[in-house]
Amino acid sequence: MSDIRQQALDYHEFPVPGKTAVCLTKPAETSHDLALAYSPGVAEPVREIAANPENAYRYTNKGNTVAVISNGTAILGLGNLGPLASKPVMEGKALLFKHFANIDSTDIEVTHNTAQEFINTVAAIAGTFGGINLEDIKAPECFVIERELIARCNVPVFHDDQHGTAIVTAAGMINALEIQGKLISDAIFVCMGAGAAAIACMTMLVKCGANRANIYMLDTKGVIHSGRTDLNEYKALFANETDKRTLQDVIKGADVFLGLSGPNVIGAEEVAMMADKPVIFACSNPDPEIKPELAHATRSDLIMGTGRSDYPNQVNNVLCFPFIFRGALDVRASCINDEMKIAAVHAIAELAKEAVPASVLKAYPKVSSLSFGSEYVLPKPMDPRLLPRVARAVAKAAIDSGVATITTLPKYAD
């Protein structure tokens, strides 16, 4: 058993099992406290909420809660291991919500026989919370599940594996292409993988200016092209009019390789075939599509990002999801729309261009300095400015796009 494996198991088991707990926000020391907390006093907010459901935001914790919900069909890179096995990951998301954005989060693991049963279960309990974060649900079911829940729920619903990954990827890609002197509208993209994250990433990049005709997406059968008859409706959106069929066909002269698939799927030969000053984001975890050491040994002019924290340019959705929900909850948004997502993209991208405070460097003792450039295209997760910058941008976009119930921009201290 490796050291990190045992450390991880000990971390989750001791001093008490799990990573989260419930704390009280009101006194419960006297009989009068209990009379207010429960019977008879609790009847008063019950009446107020029955008269006006919006009063739940005044008298309960609803406005600062997010449910992290999974069916365990796509846990990390481990696959379909079932709802209960997903619980450590969902607890982890709850920890991140609390640590980075002071949002109270509850993990919920749902056992079901059909996607519709899952949808019905989540829709039935959604009103308890201020928002719903879907996690580790396999494609293509995840697209249907999110779409139906957005339509049925009156609180924001956000599948983080799709949109969180897409937002951070787009922010890093915009900066990397700028550093390389390339326009996103001209760049040729190769995307290895065609699951939820890949489709969401490429969709977001198109919304940020990428040319759909310049995108080559591959699944296990090769290039997704217009002649294929085996494509679901989501893959079909990226079916390219091309006679190219293999990775080597499409990667020749490509400006960008985005990996959302599995380990070691490209090698030095493919990297050498890319255009001058390429960008490679190899995001498979824990083992990327190509090891950074090999990529850098092959090309000295590339910008490299991975999903790992032990290499520069970590593409990690913790850079966005706590702060997106913070902004959405603070203006009581009814949904998380494209305007809010794109606002988050640009807020994250712009923050990477600013001077890095000493507190961030202290949190990363192995790094002596950080400045905008080939090894720093995204902020670090421990940057305290992410909360005010991203939450503010998201809240403003919600107000401007008409989905906010509260139309006064909250004050966030930088």
C-alpha cells in the first residue's frame, strides 16, 4: 500500500469518519431556546412560509445550501461504481463548497433503475435547497438529466463535470492562446474524448469564439465526422465535414490538443506534428493523455496544462463551481445561464494576469514566483481573490440577464 493511499484512507477515517458534519447556528442551551427552535415557536416561520414560499429564504438555511447529487455512474476516472462509492467524492465537493465559498452543502447519493427515476427523485427534493450540483453522472444520460431538472426545478441546477470543467478549460485556453499569439477564432482544435466534459468544453469554447469547423473531436472509434451513423445527438453537434479519420490525421498542424479521455493516448510523434507554439491540455486524472515531461522534451514552444496539482497550469473546476454558486445564491438566481458561465470564464482568465499576492505563494511553498505566462495561465485554487471576482461577475451577469430575484449587486471584499 503506497504512502499516499494510506494517507488518503487515514484522512477519511480519522479522527471521525467522513469530511463534513452539521453545526448549529442558533443557541439551544435553555428551555426558552428549545421553545423557539422547535415547539411551539417553530410554528411561526411555518405559517410565514406557507403564506409565501419566498420566506423560506428568511427563516431557514435554504438560501445558503447546495445539494451535491450523484448516481455514481461516472466516478472520477474510475467508472460506474455505484451511488455509495461516490459518497467520498460528494463529501469532498461539500468540503470545497464550505472551504472556498462558505456554502453549506449536503451530499446525496441516489439509487435508481432509470434516468427518469433519478430526475423525479431530485426534482422532488430540490425545493429544500438553494441550488443543485450534479456530479459524476455518465454521458449521454447526464445531458437529459440536467436539461429536465433545469426545466422542473426553481433553483439553479449545474452539472459540474460538464460546465465547471468547461469554464476553467475555456479560461485557461483563452490565456494560453493569447500567450502563444493565436486567435481563438483561427485555432485548430483536436479534442480527444467525446463524453460530457469534452462536449461541454468544446461548446463553451465555441461560445467564446472558436470556429466549430476547426474542431476535430475523437471518440473510441476515431474522428467524429458527418459520414458516421453511430452518433448520438450530442456527438453529432461536432461531426466535422472531413475525410480525416485518425488522431494522426487531425493533429498534424493543430494548434490545440485537449484531452478528456484517458492516460497516454498521444506520444512524442503526435506532439511533434502540431503547429508552431501549440497548446496541450491533457486533463485525464490521475494520469494525463501525455506526461508533461515527454511533451516538453519533444517541444520547447508549447504550453502544457493537466488536471494535476503537481504540475503547472492545473485545470481544476474548483476554480469556478464554489464561486459560481456563491454569486447565484447571493442574487437568488433561478438558473445558471450562459451569460453567468461566460462571465466566470473571463473573470478567471483576467485574474491570472494580475500580480499574485504573497498569501498564494505561501500556500505553494515549492513555487518561488508566479506571473502570467506559459507556466501560469490560470489562477491557483488557493487564491482568495477568486471568491469576490468570480462571484461578483456571476451575480452581475445574473442581474443583467434577468434571472436574479435580488437585483442589487452584493458587495464582495477583494
